[in-house]
Amino acid sequence: MVVLNKIYTKTGDDGTTALGTGERRPKNDLRIEAYGTVDETNAIVGIVRLHTAGSTADVDAILGRIQNDLFDLGADLATPETDEDLGYEPLRLTDGQVSALEEAIDRLNADLQPLRSFVLPGGSAAAAHLHLARTVSRRAERLMVELQAREKINPCAIRYMNRLSDFFFVASRFLNSKGDGDVLWVPGQNR
């Protein structure tokens, strides 16, 4: 259980932060950058949820679950995989969390018409913010892939982020009146 009695510790004043293993790393370390971008994604989901309360197909409930998963992912990334005994079982994302996203994508996508053009971010406020979440989650995924080239990370973490951006896209279309409110790209329209 996490207990936060004091919010500032001053331990990061030297430009470092502690990982779940106790190891300190610079705040611009790739691992910190990756889980910081996951946290940024989570903050955007919080903004989306201002617009999804009471939405059909339980989109808000799915987003709530995603927010919790993103904290799990942050904990996963904040605890490097090591052969050392940490004295506790590190929290890792699971295939079940990836599967839950896939099921949500399939359920929402079943009600959508096939796309005939690319979709521009826009339509409803929820959809526009979901597009922002999609692009930030893609950035987090790119950072995680780069991190994976340097250090061992949980492969479920990357699969989760890949599916998450897909979920954000499908959910944005679903919340845009099941695609009827999508803003479509018209190639060369302003030439």
C-alpha cells in the first residue's frame, strides 16, 4: 500500500529520482522519460473523462480502468527487471490487461462504419482529447521501444501501449456519434 505523508522530499533537488529498486537515475533518463509520458497520457485520459460521464457502451468505465492500468504500467517501468531479490513482487502488466483492451476495441468498433478517409482530430470534445491521448500514448510507446533496445522491459508493456492508442482512436470515433461526427481529411482540399 502506498502512503504519502509528505509530498516533497527534496531528494530530487539534485536532478535525480528513485526507481522502484531504490536506484537513483537522472530525471532525463530514458526510463523516467518513458513512464513520465505514460503519466502524461493518464492525465489526458482524466480530461477526456470530464466529457464521458454517463456515456454509452460504458466508455467512461473503460477509461477508468485504463487510468488504473496506466498507473500499473508506470510502476512496471519504474521497477527495472533485475535478477536481484527486491524483497517484493514488482507490479507488471499482464496479457489479461492487453486482452481487455482488445475486447473493448472490438466491442466499440463493431458499431462503426468502415473508414473511407483518415480522421482529423476533432468532432466532440471527448473525441478531440482522445486524439491527443492517442498521440501522447504513441510517443510513450516509441520511448518504451527505445528503452527496450537498451534495457530489459516487460513485453506486455509495449503491447499494451500499442493497443491503447488503437483504443483511443476507436473510442474517439465511437464518441463522435459512432463515426457520423468524425472530421475527415480531404486530401489537397486547400490547394
